[in-house]
Amino acid sequence: TKWVYSFGDGRAEGEAAMKNLLGGKGANLAEMANLGLPVPPGFTVSTEVCTYFYDHDRSYPPELEQQVATALAEVGRITGKSFGDKDNPLLVSVRSGARASMPGMMDTVLNLGLNDVTVETVARVTGDRRFAWDSYRRFITMYSDVVLGVEHHEFEEALELFKDRKGYTLDTELSGADWSELVGRYKEIVEKALGKPFPQDPREQLWGAVGAVFGSWMNARARKYRELHAIPASWGTAVNVQAMVFGNRGDTSATGVAFTRDPSTGAKELYGEFLINAQGEDVVAGIRTPQNITEKARIAAGSDRPSMEAAMPDVYAELVRIYGVLERHYRDMQDMEFTVEDGKLWMLQTRNGKRTAKAALRIAVDLASEGLLSRDEAVMRVEPQALDQLLHPTLDPKAERKLLASGLPASPGAACGEIVFSSEDAEEARKAGRRVILVRVETSPEDIHGMHAAEGILTTRGGMTSHAAVVARGMGKPCVSGAGSIRVDYKTQTLSSAGTTLRKGDVITLDGSNGQVLLGAVPMVEPELSGEFAALMEWADATRRMKVRANADTPRDAKTARSFGAEGIGLCRTEHMFFDADRILAVREMILADSTDGRRAALAKLLPMQRSDFAELFTLMAGLPVTIRLLDPPLHEFLPQTDAEIAEVAAAVGASVDKLKRRAQELHEVNPMLGFRGCRLAVAYPEIAEMQARAIFEAALDAAAATGTPVTPEIMVPLVMTKAELDLVKQRIDAMAVAVGSERQATITYQVGTMIELPRAALRAGEIAETAEFFSFGTNDLTQTTLGISRDDAASFLGIYTTGGLLPSDPFVTIDREGVGELVKLGTERGRATRSDLKVGICGEHGGDPASVTFCEEAGLDYVSCSPYRVPIARLAAAQAAI
Ligand code: ADP
Ligand code: MG
Ligand code: MG
């Protein structure tokens, strides 16, 4: 079996398409080598070795050692060096690389192959002792940390002590002799911790590092990341071994990262940071503040340190050339890592760059305009769920801003919440329903859960490509990084800046779009949607088959829904119109009435309110379809709870408090969700359905007269289990249409349909469709009733099911394809067999969930209906499902 794949010198055994086998990093290193780009030679140990490793008690396939030796020899041939050689040592990096990028999850070891002998050789050959010993101390630190488990801070402390003793402030002040002295100290630390010396044999070092990379696949951080991103453990990671190039060889050397376009805005501008005379992760770790790549960015940032464009013009030109090659080749924005050794640029990594939703949109639309993508491809490039970020509020430009401090605009959007200083506190507060801002000096992969729990993230150190910035952008959370004027004191749980001190629990607001940290809660405004948003949505709309409607109960919802492109209202829950203070009383009167007359009196009060609500909805929707569901109150939501509430109703109807209390007790239900609700109410008290039908018809006529556009309301009967129920309610509705028609001297057009939310209704859909003119699958209730899981009580055990793999995902978020989905398909088929033009839609939370929308497309539904903010998500998801 082939376990090892070489790359370098303008060719490679792998390619970008082999990500599963080589991991993302390895596949792209191979691809870059194939493109003739300057990549240090190396080889990739495949992910299959990782699988083998865990299947065979952490051991390797027998052929591996020979294959690695051969590949190493090839790297030596290309570089003219030799691994383990005393006089001409080849040094390598050992880098992990899983199939999906797992930023910061796995650690890299640089300068491997150095030991007490080769460090002297390197010093001699390069004539640079500082460089040689700086490289060696980096190697010892990284290797000890990653492979030997000796913690980083031990070395940091030794370094700080040393600097203090010598009166240095910066690492760059240390000479070769200084580093060499410190390396001695480092080796003592290792020996003391492990009881044996730091390994000197390069081969032992190499296999130690390879084993550590495979071992780290199962570490807690990596597992947590996989869990959050649904990456199966079975994928494994690859290991890349690559000849070192050195960014720490003085002022003609550097290391950096760059995005081919701005990952926050999507603007077509090379965007990134670099550090002169530095190695590896110095840039990402935020130890030194990096410099800008372009002059333009330098000027915008007001930095007085030269940009790469100014300091290294030839290298910059080469980087721009390569960036063009990579973008055209991958047809996407790239996130590149590079190192400059003595004026020569080397590419160390490229991948499709993570970006904000705003940038994703702009980049997709721009790439299509540049001819690199078709419109359909552009539509496929934007993750529907990511649109959420664009549809949410930003700070009100008119609001007063009390500036506490400024940092870098690391991830856009606004967030407001209480300060917490640890991820544990963030998670805890979140569970208690409080909104928090996570404040850290810098974040690390251990903070991922806290970042998830927080509304926004604030760090006092680190650049635009720091861990906090990259991860926050991926999560779509606002982030301000590197707010250097803020001092964080974890011990006292306070932060201070410019004379102001805040403690844990105080409220701040972050503006991730300009890097401001503001005191208190600053008001927010609804987002303005960009031209790219409109363009992409237009392309999506041109492709999709399904319609997208909104669940909208009030005129305000309807306005939002229309502004987001809803093509109608798929569900207006009339009971939601009743919660307002002036109405709830009349509703309670109606519910508590113990006679038809009493009920009619209450209904008479509700009629004009309903009529004007409906008229406003019809007018706003201007002829677009509007589905109104008849009253479906789980009664308990409306019953008066307190004595004061009961007294209020008693006074209004002129009955005694005791009597009403008794009545309320009578109506109490053990299991209201399966109780006296839905059409059962209309069956028992037809006058309620009649009032609502009258309100709908009169409103339709009023709105049609006012707008000149005919209105055809769709009246939906909830929670039907038999055709007989629907027949009965429909008769009442039809009779009311005749009555209103003759009173108003008008013909009324309308449809009567039903919600399918009980398994029995789905099974009997064939006969129900004899009466129903449309179906809408109420998948929230259908999920409850099919799985027998009460939505309101699921929280205590559902998590165990999803994390334990007993259910693939929360069935209330993503439709249970096999169970509920089967009923949807079957109900649709049986319904359409009876009535071929039966209109079928879905109106649960699932209507705005991309995976469920995909299911609806496959099931051949006519439309999905979802909450107003999710309408764009559904439009895009429906388009993607159709492509
Ligand atoms: P991560 O997955 O955390 O980004 P990488 O394997 O990309 O880890 O390594 C991090 C950094 O180490 C790289 O960006 C690069 O600066 C440096 N590096 C890795 N391999 C080499 C090498 N062969 N020569 C020089 N620097 C290297
Ligand atoms: Mg790393
Ligand atoms: Mg990298």
C-alpha cells in the first residue's frame, strides 16, 4: 500500500482532489507544487495511516518506515541536504492537516532535525549564530510542548527571567550567545520534567512528532472542535513533513498570512499581515503586532511601520502574482501562509479562506461578475445559514457612543452584553439566559465553547488573523481584537482602560465593524441589505422552484417578511393577535363563557379587532396569498392565572370571582398540547369559527376595495384528524361566505384547507383532500405527535439523544426525514392522488432550516413558510436544493 505522497520541485504525487487521503493542507501543497509555485519540498503521510494507527493499537503499517525514508531522501535530493547529517543537515517541519480545516487544533513543530551538533553546523554555514540558536530554542519549545508534554509556560518563564536579568524587553534583543545560554536552561527544564534528556537523534525526533500529530487527533480540543463542526472521528488527519524555509534569518526574511480578498468585507484587496525576522506562528499568536502587507492597508491603519509593499517590493510583486494564479485556479478566495527566506518567497499553505457572510456574498457575486463562476455556482457558494449574520442588527448610527477603548475590527456586527472573563463563566451565563461578552487577553482553542456562548468577543492582544479573529468570523460573531489600551485583570475580574474600571457583570457593547468598545448598551438598528445581497437573491430566485412564504402574525411581521422577499404568508396564527392587553380580556371572556350567548357577546367584541387586523395584513400583502389559521389556542396559554386576572374578567362579564375560578379549574388540562385545541374548538363552539370566517371575509372585501387588488384568503383548519371534522368546519365557513356575500352584494373567493399535524391526518390525506383545497404540514406538531416528544419538555433528554448519536440531530430543528419526512411524503402523495392541483406547503420551524428545505424540494412541496428573518435563508436554500 502507498502511505506516503511526495511533493516539490514543480510536481507532486497528490493533488487538490485528494483531500480525503492527504488532508486539506497536504492536498493543497501538492496542488501548488503541481502549479509550479515555490513550495518547499516535502511529503504527506496519508490519513489512512491515522486510521491504521487507531485500528492497530497506535502502531504503524510495516511499510511506512521505508516509504518515509525514501520520501525524505527525495526531499534531501531536491534541497541538496540530508536529514540527520552532521555537516549538511536537512531541517523539516511536521504539520498536521485534516480533511476539513481545523484551525489551531493540531500543533506544528518547526526546525526539526536540530540538535546540539547540527545547531553549530547551521551557525557555521549561515554565519549567523543568533539565527541558529533562535531556531533551536523554538524547536525545543515546540517539540517539548507538543510531543513531550512539557508546558510552554515553563520556557516562557525562563525566557522572561533571562530578559529581566539582562535588562531586555524584546526577544529580538537576544544574541546568539544569549539564546545558546537559554537553550541550556531549556534542556534542563525538559530533563527535570521527563527524567531524560531532550532527544538528540533526528529520527527519534521525527517519529516522535509524527506520533504526536496522530495522537493529537484524539485530544480533547480536537474532539470538541469535531463535535461542534460535525466532523467524524473516522476521517483522521494526515501528517506533512516539509523542508524548512526560514523567516527568521534577519531583515530580508519574514513570515506572514494573507487573504486574497478582505475576509470581513469581501473587497478585492490583498489583505494580511507579516512579521520581519520571525518564524511560523508568531503572526497568529499575537506575540508581536504584525505589519500590513499593502501600503493602502498601512495608511488606513495609520501604522508607522513599513508595509511589505514598501519594505520588500519584489517579494510583494511575487505574492500578488501568485495570488492571481491561485484565485484563478481555485476559483475562490484563498487564505495563504508564506515565508520569505532571504528575499525569496515560499508558499506554505493555501486554502479557501473563511469569511463573514457579508464577504461570502460579495466574493460570490464578484467572482461571477469576473467570469470565474457561473451564477448557479455563485448561488451555491453562500451558506444559507450564514445570511443570518447579515439580517441582524448593527449599532444605531445616531446613538451616542461612550468609547471605552478601540481595537481591531476583527469580525463585523454589533454585540452587547455583560462582561465575563472566562469561557466557563460565559457558558454558565448563557445557560442562565444572560447575554455576555467574553473578554480575554487572547483566546485559544480551549475558549471555543465560551466563544460559542458569548454574544461577542473582545481581546486585548493579537491581530486580524489572531485566533479570536479567525474563529469569531467563522462563527459570525462580532469581535474586537487587540484592544491594547485595555488592561485585563483575571484575578480581580476587572478590566480598565483610560481611568475607567469595569467589573464582571458590567455591560459593554462591541462594534465589530470599526473595533470600538463602548460603555453600556448601545441601541441597534435593522441591517441595510447590500447590492450583492439583492443580486445573489435574484439569481437564487431565478433558479428555485419552491415558493417561500413567511409565518407572520402581525402587520409588523408581514412588513419584515415582504422586505425579505416573502411571496405570501403561509401561516398567520390568529391567537397571536390576541395577546395584546386590550384583547386578552375579551379572549378570556370568550374562553370562560359557560353559555353560547356569553361566548357570542365576547366574540362580538373580538370581531372588529380581527377584521381590522386581517384587512391590514391583506393590504400589506397586496394580493399575495395569505393563509389564516383558525384559532388554535392551547387553552392554558389564555386562561387567567392570577387572582387579579380572574377578578378583571369577572368584572368585565359581571360574574362572581368564585364562579370564574371554578370554570377556570374545569378547563384546566393535564396535557394541553393534546387537549381541547385546534379544530376541536371549532367543532364544539362553531360560533368561534364563524366569527373568524366573517372577520376574514369582510376584511378581504375591505382590502380589495381599498387596494383595487382582489384578495383570495386561504382559511386553514388546524389539527384535523378526520375528514368529518374538516367537513363540519368547512360547512360553517361556506355558510358564512354566502351570508357575507349577500350582505355585501359581492362574490367572495377563498379556499379552505387544513394543517396536517397528526399522523392520522397524513395517513388519511387521500380522503381529507376531498374537502381540503390545500395542505400545510405543521411540522412542529407533526414532530411532537409522530415522535411522541413534547416540544416543551424535550430539553431535559433530547441532548442525550443527539450527542449520543441516537438521533442525528434535533428533530425540532431539522426535519426527521425517516419518520416525519415519510409522513410528509406519504400525505402529499395521497392528497395529490385525490386532488391533482392540491397546493402543499410546510409551515413549521423547519421551513427556515436549510437541510429541511432540501427535503421539501425532494418531497415536491410547492412552498415553505418560515419566520420572517429566515425568508432569505429559505430562498437561498430552496435555490441550492433545486440546482
Ligand atoms: P496550522 O494548521 O496551525 O496553520 P501549519 O502547519 O500551517 O499549522 O504551520 C503553522 C506555521 O508554521 C505556518 O504558517 C508557517 O509559518 C510555519 N511553517 C510550517 N511549515 C514550515 C516550513 N516548512 N518552513 C517554514 N515555516 C513553516
Ligand atoms: Mg497550529
Ligand atoms: Mg497553517
